[in-house]
Amino acid sequence: MPRAFAALRRSIRFAPPALTALALAALPARGEETRREAAPIDVVVQAPPGSVRAPAAESTVVETSAFAGEVRSVAELLGSSPGVSLHALGGPGQTATVSLRGATADQSLVLLDGIPLHGPGGGAVDLSTLPATLLDRVVVSRGVLGAQFGAGALGGVVELVPRKAKARGAGAQLSVGSHGTAQLSGDIEFAEGGASALAAAELDTTQGDFPYSRQLTPEVSPDYSDFTRENADARRGSALVRWAQQLGADTELAVLLQAGAGVHGLPGPYTTPTQRSRALDQGGLLGARLRGEAGSAAWTVRAWGRIDRLELRGVQVVEDCADGEPSCPRLSQRSMAAHGEAELGFPFGDAHWLRVTAAGGEEWIAGTSTGPHRRGVASLALMDDVRLPGRVSVHPALRAELVGAQAAVSPGIAAAWRPFSGGPLVPVELRAGAGLSFRPPTLTELYLDQGVVLPNPDLEPEHAWSADAGVRWHGQVLTISAAAFYSRYRELISYELSPPIRVKPLNVARARIAGLELQAAVALPQAFVAEASYTYLDAVSLRDGNQDGHHLSYRPPHRLFARLARRGDRIEGYGEASFVSSMPRDSFDSAKLPAQLTLNAGLGARVVGTLWLDLEAKNLLDDRTHEDLFQYPLPGFTLAALARARF
């Protein structure tokens, strides 16, 4: 690669060394696979931190090492990023999904090592099925990014980067906590010569029998009654194997295997608990990647397959039922996908680095009462990284996709400019971007009868466009970013009543979503790091009729996160606060989910050698009235003790 193109790569020389929670490290996402390493030079134009496939998108990088000594799920890791809304249907081990910039969970992509993840039938990914201890970092890129990542990225993309082997060694971690919650994880790794391998596993369990409080008759009495959550237990096992072999000076083969299985109760909302409903799931993916160089060009070929299975027991349209009875059949869903992808990157003149990506594959789904269904998928994308005079970089992209019988073209463009070449304002960077894309209906929405939810084979894709702009300051001690965005959605899939008691998805909704995202991090003396993020969201329905002008449900207008942490050689600890404002619970602004404030803290010490012992407390205010969407109670005060070591 010519030296000029190294200016388009991400460089750690601008990374504040102490800001581990927002470390600006280069990421091994799919777009990076065709970028060759270059020796450090005097950088003319710096690509912004974040995803290499969307280098100027508004993004946040969360290093899992910044949360060492803490019991964190993938959802909790994402909580530090602006623009993120988390939907957890209960306590530990229960279903958790993520939405970005007010989009639904189905409208945000989740990738593992560049491989798209989906729930059974192509729906939203359940983050509780993904082991956080097996990850190296998480990248959150916000905006309509279909041109860069493919169909479905209407709110943005979450990239999960698994750990890589760095040396010979092993590690183990054990945590035990309130309500029978425990986690055991371990890994072994080696790296020697041109080969490296990592194998890791995690086991999780919880009884989930936490106390909570509710007002039974708030219109009559303000008093709260105490209850204990039932049928909220969960058990899960996960594993990750990653192997890489250098085949030559410019060629590498890498293989990734990830698998997991779990079982958990479906306790239901506190208004109508379901004490006999259960869910069992299994899933896994296998991917292989071969990449190399040919002269000044770089190429990548990869193939991957994924399989998921979900079985529901004791579930019916109204309330629960006794598993095994003739009137209570088990509901099973199975989905599979197989894909291949090839990418070629090459210089074009002195100012362009072009990438061409072609991909194709097929998806399958089968349900208990609806039989098997399948559809093919194919895409062709062209992306360019352009270096212009005056420290300007421009990143246009165009993608054509075919999903089943539905085809669409997704354009996108982003730009970054560092207006100052010297002086104290060198860290200032301005950026802007825009994109248009679509989300095809999932196979579940099209074909699967889910009991209370009917399928609709006539559904059309959802469409969205978005534009945003922001400013960043990347100093050695202080990092600050601010961004504003505006999005429009049409043909939104809304679940409408289908008498007498079932619902059916229909393309009847439109919406506009605008917002503001702020984030700051500062390195303090004595190895302390302080960070904060704030999100303002204004999500309004444009649907004709009596919903026009009302706010979309379950979108909090304000969300604030603040954290102070220390990572030292002997002592570590943190304190954090998370505030979510009151939000509408229906489509008419007539019912509200109350505001919630959560305080967490932890403290740990290295007692001998590499052995660390930590104690963590969550929900320090012991507010037992917290609940998530659909009136699912959340735990009050909890404690956890954790021990970890490297060998």
C-alpha cells in the first residue's frame, strides 16, 4: 500500500493512553481485512476512531479490559455508549436486546468478528446469549449504515470483537452473587511463530428469585406491596475457539467457532406472571477467513455458517400452560444461514483506496406449525476512502442487495476534517454523514405463527434515511464528542390487533427521530478515568390518524451515564450512575414508564501474584420498583464477589 494511504488508517498515536474505556484501537472488522499494515508516518489525515468499515461514522469503542473485576453482560457493556437503549426483560439471564438512536432492536445489526448475528428466524439478537468475558472490545457505530454493513443497519451496528491469542498462558474467573447468581469462565491461549490459538468457555447460572415492590392499586393507595420473582432462573454455557495460521509472508488463514446453549424461565410481566413457561435455546457459528496481498492490493475470502434453535414450553396465546399436556404443545423454531464473501482492496491514483465486496448465501427457517421456508441473499458493494488536501477524508459507499424477492440500493457517505494543522486546536475534528437503507422483514415475520403473533407473507421492507454531524476533540488527556442526527422512517412494521386476541405485523407506520449525543472522558491523576455520556431523543410518530404527533413508545427522551474508575497495579475500583428518564408506554403518550436512577460500585485488590479479588454492588439505592419494558421487574440491591487470575 502506498504510504499516503496509511493516513487513512486509524493510528494509536492520537489515543489517550489512560482512556481505556474509550480506547481508540484499530479494529479487526470486515473492512479491515483488506487493509495492509503500514509503518508509522506523519499523519496527514486521520480516520476517526471506531469501525474501519464505517470510518467516519459516529462511534464508541468499549474495551472489556476497562471492566475487569466487574460482572458485566454484553448489554451492560453497551450501557456506557450514547445513543443506546437497552431492553432487558427481567434480571440476569433473561432476554436483553439493544436499539440504537431510537430504532427498534430489529433495525440494529450485531456482528461477531464481522459475522452478522440474528435470533431464530432473523429477529433481534438476544444479548444475554453472548458471553462478555470472551470479548476483547465492542464497537458501537450509530446511523443508517446499510451501505457499509448491509440491510438492517437502520439505527446502527454493534461489532463484537472476540479476544485474540497474544502469548502462551491461561486465565480463570469465578464470581458468586445474590439470588444464586454465579459465573465461571476460563481460557487458554498460545501464540508462537506464525500460529496462534485461543479456546475459552463460560458458564452462567442464576436462581433469579429477587424481591420487588409494586403498587397494586395506585389510584386508591400509594402503598407498595412486596413480591418475589418466580420462574426467572437461567443457566447457560458458551464457548469460543479461534485459530490463525500464517501461510506465507502475505497470507493468513483464520477460523472462528462459537457455540452456546441455555435454558431459562419466562416469568412474564408482574401483572400476569407465567410460572410454567420455559425457553431452551442452542446456537453456534463457524467461520473461516483467508486473506493476503498481491502487489499493492489486498484481498479477503471468507465463508461462515450459523444455526439457531429455540423451543418454548408451557407457552400459549393466553397465560401459560402445563408442558406435556395435549393442549400445551411445545413450539420449536430453527434457523440456519450460510454465506460467502470476497473483498478486494486496491489503490486508485494517489488519493483513493477502493474496496469491492461481493457476498451471497441462503437463509432457512422452520417452525412447528408452519413448516420450512428459505430465501437467497446477495449483495455487491463499492466503498472508497478518499484523501483530499487540507486534512479532509471522504468515505462514499454504495451497496446493491437482493433479499429473497426484495431488492434495494443503499447509498452512504461520510466525511471528516481536521481544520488545524498546528497549535493547541490540532485535536479538533469535524465530521458529517448521511445514508439511506432498508430492512427486509424477517422470516419469522413473514411465515411463522407464534401463537399470539400471526405471520404476514405480504410484508414489504422498512426504509430509512438519516443525516448527522458532529465535532470531536481527541487530546492526550481529554476526549469530547458531540453529535446531532435526524432520521425518517417509512413502511415501518407495526403489530396491529387481529381480532379477537392476536396481532399481525403490517406496513402502516411512519416516524421521524432526532437527537443529540454527548460523550466525554478524561484521564485523571493516580490512574483514575472519568467518563460520561448523554443522549437526547425525540421520536415522533407520523402515522396518519390519532397517533400522528405522539411520541413513539419505549424511547426515553433523556439518558445519562457517568462513571469514575481506577485501574492500577494493586487497587482497582469504580462507581457509576445511570439515569433513564420517564418514557411513553403506549402510542398516545397516556401511560408512562417512570424514570429510573441506578447506582453501582465495586472495589478490588491484587492479593498475590496475578490473583485479584473484587466485590461489586449494584442498585445501591435498593430501588425495588425498577422495571423494564412490558412491566418486567428488575432486581434491587445485589452483591457479587469475584476472583480472577492469569497463569
